Amino acid sequence: MMPRMTLLAVTVLGRDRPGIVAETTAALVGLGNLEDSTMTLLRGSFAMVLLVQTAATRPDVESALAGLASDGRLTVDVREVPPPEPASSVPAAAYVLSVHGADRPGIVSALTAEVAASGGNVTDLTTRLAGDLYVLVAEVQLPTSSDVGELAERIARTAESLGVEASLRPLETDEL
């Protein structure tokens, strides 16, 4: 009988230092397959999420990763990922939302609300503060039935009210 496979989300957060990715993935070798991952530094703090397909139990994975948090500089969390929802039958197209300007509260909330109001979904989002310049880049999926021109106008009006500039354009696909 095949062991039951589980998809686990492993998050690692804390003060950055060399070797975190190597140590985390080394602890997972033999426990399962790393299926997806993202990692970034947020103002000097390390943040990583890994999706691991495994036959190991959640406590076994937590135990294997316990050493990462032993000095108190990192926190590690392991959670089971529920099975995915059935795929939407609504055709979608990929776009990039770009925003830049002076930083202020509410930029992400207001502009992503416009995307959501059009039935769109944010699939990736990055923000950075570079000196006085705030930059947001988001990949979004919009139903092909969306009025993209009207959404772009709403985004521009919202951005203007926030004192930033924004654009919405189709995502360029790379040929592999």
C-alpha cells in the first residue's frame, strides 16, 4: 500500500543570515519533494515559503526543521495545505499592474480592490521602498470577459487619488 502523500507549507521567517535556504532544504531531503517555493528579504528579514509533497507526518517534518529555530533568530511553521479547489472554468488572461510614487498607507489595498472588483486575482505581488520611491509590481489574472480598458481607467483614477502612478498591461510571455 502506498503511503498517503500530503502537501505541507513550510514557512521560515526571521533575521537573515547566510545558509538558511541550504539548511532548510537539507533538513527536508529524504522527507519529500520540494514542489514550489518563494523566498525574499524584507528590509533585512528573511521570508520563505516552501511547498513539500511528503509521506512524512507533520510532526516529523517539524522535528526535522527544529534546529533552524533553535537560536531564536528564525521561526518555522509547518501546515498542511488543503486540496485545491476545482479549477475555474472562467478563461483568464495575465496582466502586470505597476505602481510607483510616494509611499503612503492604503496603496496596495485600494489598487488590489479594483482588480478584485473586476473579478481579477492577484497571483504575485512585490513591493519595495527605494529611498522616497514606492514601487509595486503585481501579476494579476483577469477574466477574459473583463473590460480591461475600464479597469485600467479605474486604476489610474485610484492611483491619482493616492498620489501615485499606475499602469496595467498584458503580461509578456517568454518562449522557452
